[in-house]
Amino acid sequence: MRKSTEEGNVSEVNELVDIKPHHKIILVNVAHFHANWGPLIGQFIYKDEKKFQLIGVPVGNGDNDKLHLVIVVPKDLLDLSLIVRELKGGKLIDLITNSPTTKAKLILPPIKINISYEFENVLPSLGIRNAFNNQSTADFTGMNKYVPLYINKFIHKVSFSIANGTDTQFLCDDKRLAGLPGFEADEPFAFFLVHYKKNILFAGSIGIERRYSKCY
């Protein structure tokens, strides 16, 4: 399998998982995100709540309602995890759907996340047991009738990046910013990639040292 992936010029598979000669099947589910940024001064989804601020920036060209990067920043140095917990149960989607679109600003640092989790010890606690045990209990005959198969690895790997972020000096010097709502994400914040204001495709958080920009 390793030889065939190299010959097929899909070396990205080898970056996702360490392929061994005895591996028979590897299932890969990939969400590939690549889009052009719109301007970070513009008509954005914006909500100023008691405990946090939320801003949603359209990503890419064309349909501005298709994909948004939603940033949530706590107020008054509140614990980010508490804010995220409050946004569970559909509340985040409700906020995005019902928040007005207004002219706003966003100063965003570069984002780069590369992280990997192994779930083979987690999924059995959710009831998925036989698939991991051994060839005698796992039943994958629907995929391959001839070679007994079972799962020995379940890896969730994430790679997400915004290469350049926002030019803070440019935004600080821009006179159009005076009086505009919005914020600089200069403390730990959560971000969500949201499709058509309904489905969360990706979620994460960034922990950064608080800093103060001269334009705030």
C-alpha cells in the first residue's frame, strides 16, 4: 500500500498516517479548506453580548452567505472555555443566524494548528468495541470478503492555517476604523468555520498572550 501511494503521487496520505507493509486498508476522510480572504473591514455578522463579542467574516469569493469564519472573544478576561460551553446546544448557530450584518473591523493574528489525536481508546467507551478487538469479532466482510479486517488505529488529524492574519499597523492607521464596532483578537479566542450559517465544519481555539494595540 505504501508503494502504491508513493507511485500515485499522493504523499499527503503518508503525512496523515504511518503506513506499514501489513496494513490492508486505510480510510481517509479529509476536509480541505482553501479560500481567499475578503477584506477585514466590511459588512460582517456582529454581536456584542454581555460576556463576549462575536464577528463573522465571509470567506472566499462569490456567495457571501456560503462560508464564514466566526470569531468569539470573551470580555473582561473571562475564561474562554466557559464561553464556549455556553454556546453549545445550537446557541452559536442561533446567534449567527439572528445577528445583524453591520460594517465592522477585525484584527486577527496568524493562525496555524497542527494536532493529532488517537481515538482507538476513546471509541470503545462510546460502544464501538468489536471493530477494534481482533479478526474474530470484527466484521468488515462488506468491504473485503477474503481478508479478515479489524481496526487497529483511528487517527484524527487537523491542519488549519491563516497564513498572514491582518496587518495591524495598516488597520491602526486607517481613519475609516474610527467608531466602527469590532475588535482585535488579542487574547484567547474561539473560531468556527460555518457553512451557510447552519453547519459548523470546523472549530478550534487559540491561546495567546494578551497584548494591547495602540489603536485600542
